[in-house]
Amino acid sequence: MNPYLPIRKVPLDYNGISSSAYSVQMQHPNEKIADNAEVRVNGFGELLNADWKETGVVGHSYLLVDNDSVRKAANQVAEECNLTFTHDKTFFNGRSYAYSMRSDHVCGEVAQNDDVALGMQFWNSYDGSKAFGFAMMLYRLVCTNGMMSKDHFNTYRFKHQPSNENWEESLKQVVTNINNLSNGSQGLDDLLRNLRSLSNLNVTTDELGRLRHNYVKDIPVQLWGNIVDNYTDPHNHIDHNGWTLLNTATDLLWHKEKPTVSSYSQNAVIVDGLCRAVA
């Protein structure tokens, strides 16, 4: 699904009575148009011979930003900060959007020849479920698993649209946050220390039960079953410790063929939960 189609916000009413809610609509190419037909665009960037379809309902004050502006903001931040970032993956399910980038900045070694680097993720939504925002994250370089954390990385919520005069100030604040983090922070140091402790945690069957029922009890049973199934597969030839358990989980969530919004929140729950177990 193309996340960069035109959008609009239309006021809702019922039998002539105005509502405070607005319909967010995305313009899709008309299904009757042949696949090989040229898609034309008018002077306002709208598709010709296309249909508007509702993708969400939001309040009057909701900061609605098109996904293309979010992508451009992410790339502008990447260009202006001290690190080099490259695009990793884009998520869009018709309503929620996430744009993830990986940096070349190795911020620590969890185990021998097992480095992690800083990454960042911008998000947006057309149904009000996720406000336009940003957060830092980590990447395990040997497998490019993305690791989210709400305990160790602050989130930044944008209050201005790209058309506002304060927009550049917002981007400068994000750039400053990234540069400060790349120079070291207590949150990042704590996270790295916990990840190293996980590599020394022997995860037996009893330990799996302790971790599940005390630290990651909020993830679905089916997801936990898939994690344990992969973790205990003798064909994987992995060390049975907390670090490999965490990466078994993040590998499943980050590289899913069809991720969901929950994939990112569950990622953070697992990373933070296992880190708390050894803090």
C-alpha cells in the first residue's frame, strides 16, 4: 500500500448538524483504471480519475501531517545531525506509519564482535492513534534487529506542521537530541549495561518462566510461544542466554513480513522487560 497518496481532512455532519470530528480521506487510484494506464496529477497534487476513501476520524485540533512530509522531516534530520543515517524500513497499514533509519554510529559492544548502533524512528497516523513523533532506538548490527525502548529513550512529539514558522525550531531540537545522545547519556549507558548483563544470564526452563511471568507477561501468549519455539530450536545453534532470547524476540518482530502497530510496542515491552530483569 502506497503511504504517500494525497490526503484531506473533511468536516463531518449528520442531517445538517455539524460535528467536531473530521474524516481523514486518502485518494486512491480508481480501480477501474487499467494497471498500465498513466496516473495523472492535477496542479494541487491530487490524482485524476481517483476515489477518496476514509482512513480515519480525528478531532478538529489533531495535527494531521501527510506521510511524505514525515519522511522528508526524517531525511532532513538525518542530513543535519552529526551521524550518518540510512533508511531501513517503512511501515504503513492504511492508518499508521513508521519510518525507521539506521546510523553508522556504533555506540557499544554487547558481546565480542556483537555491536549495536543508534537508530531512529519517525511515526504518524491518519486516525489519531499515533501522533506525529520521533524516538531513538538501537540496531544489532550482525542481524539488523531493531530494538525499541520506552525506559531508556525519550520520545519527541511534534507540535508544529511543516508549514508553520516554528517548524525549523522543532527539527533543530530533534537534531540536538540526537547529537547529545551520540555523545553519551545515562539512559544509553544504562541500556548497554543491561544488554551486557543479559548476555551473561543463563536462561534455563525455570528462568524462562520467571522472565515470562514477571517481566514480559503483557505480550500475547501466541507471540511468547513463537519466541520460545525459535529460542529452543536445536537447529539454530545459539547460546541460551538473555541476550539471544531478546534477539530471538526482536528478530521475529522486526523482520515480520506483515508487521502491525503492535509489533513496535511489543518490541519495546520485551526489551524493557528483559532489561529490568537484570537491572
